[in-house]
Amino acid sequence: MQDKRSAEIKVGLVSLVALILLVLGIILGKGLSISNANQVKFRFPNSGGIQTGSPVTINGVSRGTVSSIENDNGSVLIKADLKNVEDIFSDATAKISMMELTGGRKIEMNPGISKIKFDKNNEIIGITNPDFSDLLGMLGSLSDGLTNTLDKLDSVASSVNIMFADGEINKKIRSSLSNTESLTNDLHQLLSNNKNNINSAINDLKTISNELKSSVQANEPKISKIVDNIDAKINELSKIFNKAENGLANIENLSKDLNSILSDIKTGNGTLNKLIYDKKFSNQLDTTLRNLNILMKNIDKKGLNANVRLGVRD
């Protein structure tokens, strides 16, 4: 009886030790630490399959585990306990990725390079990579589009087969290919037969180009002198045009003055007006000039008898 009870006690103790070892193994396996840890907050658009206890790694090296997951302001706030944050900087990033092909998720961190220490009060913004099921879903969506594309390709192939099954089209295609080949051969033959002429023409063009260049360089001073002379003549012509414009202006002013004088003569009461427009005055002037002419002739013939009294006697 005592042996039976002793055996039961031994079995119980072994079971208890095994349970303790199992718990410790699970804790150590998930990277949990019973020592003081640093809490770091991550913000992801979704949980991406992360669970409490999922590992957190930095460049593939385990650093801690996820302690809590909660929805917050339209996104997911994940908190993790890390052993050390001294090598994490302000530009650190994170992503949720698969641990293995068939399951298991982890948070993979990039510690950053800014050299500014990470503030544990801030959040690290992360992204979620698709898992295997997401990839299968995307492949399913792609398969639908691929099926439609293959159907369209099949329709195009059928149309092409029908087109080439028409003997007339085949004849036209063969004729076009034959004409193209003939044209290519003719062109090749033409180039072969005239290769020397073409090379000679190219050399002549080069010679003409060099001669033209040399001629321009040799006559550049003369050309410059001609251009200077042309500029001088243009300046002289400009001066002549300016003088002509001034002369025209003077002629215009003189014409205005003459018009004014003629207007004054025509409308005024002066001698010229009377001489031109007063017939009576004109006749009188004509008679006076005639008498003066007769007098001058008599003086010329008979002389002038002048009786001049200088003073008066009483």
C-alpha cells in the first residue's frame, strides 16, 4: 500500500516538474523574458495574423515578443516587449511577415540609420506583407483575368488561322514578300554598281565643303570690309533721307507761307492787290508809266531846262 502511494507521489512530482519545464520551454521558445523589458508600440493597417506572443526580430535576430493587439482609430495598435532598444533609431520601420511557408507570423524591424535615439513614447509605423492565403487569393484573381486573356488570344489565333486559310490572302502576302525581296535585291545591286560613284560624290562634297570653308576664311576680312562699307552707305542714306525729310518740311512750310501771302494779296487792300485785281488802278498806273516814258525820251532828246530859284527877293 505504501509502495503504491509512493509511486503515485513520484508520478505526481514528475508530472509537476514536466509541466514546469513545458511552461518554461514555451516561454523561452517564444522569446519571453521574465526580466524587465522595454515596451514599444507599432501601428499597422491590420493585424496581418499576428498573435500575442508572436516574435519580434531586428534584422532577423529575435529581440522580444508581442504583448497586446487592439484596434485603434481605424488601424491596429500592437505593443511588444523588447529586451533592448538602444540600437533602435527614430527612422525605424517594421513589417509583418511570415515565419515559414505554412504559418506563423512575426514582426520584422529595421532599426534605422538616423542616429537619433528612438523615443519609446512614439509609434513605429509598419506595413503588412501578404501571407500565403493572401497570395493564393491574388493568384485566384489573376487566374480569372488570365482565363479571359487566354480566351481572347484563342479568338485572335482562330481569326488569324481563318485569314491565312484564304488562298487569295496567302497569294497577296507571298507576292508582297516577293516584291519586297526583289526591291531589296535591286537596291543592293544599285548600291553595289554605284558604290564608286557614291564614294566619289561624297569625296567631292567633302572637297567642296573644305574649299568653301577655306574661301570663307580667306575672304573673311574682305567680307567684313564690305559689310562695314554697306553699313556706312546705309548710314549716309539715312542722313540723306533725314535731310530730304527736313527739305520736304521746309517746302511744306514755304508753301504754307506762299498760300498765306497769296491769300493776303487776294483779300487785302495793298498795292499788289490793286495792281492785280483793281482794273482802274492798273490803267492809271499804266498811263503814268507811259507818260513817264515819254518824258524820259524828251529829256534824252532836248535836255532838261531847269529854272530854280534859291531864295526870294523883296
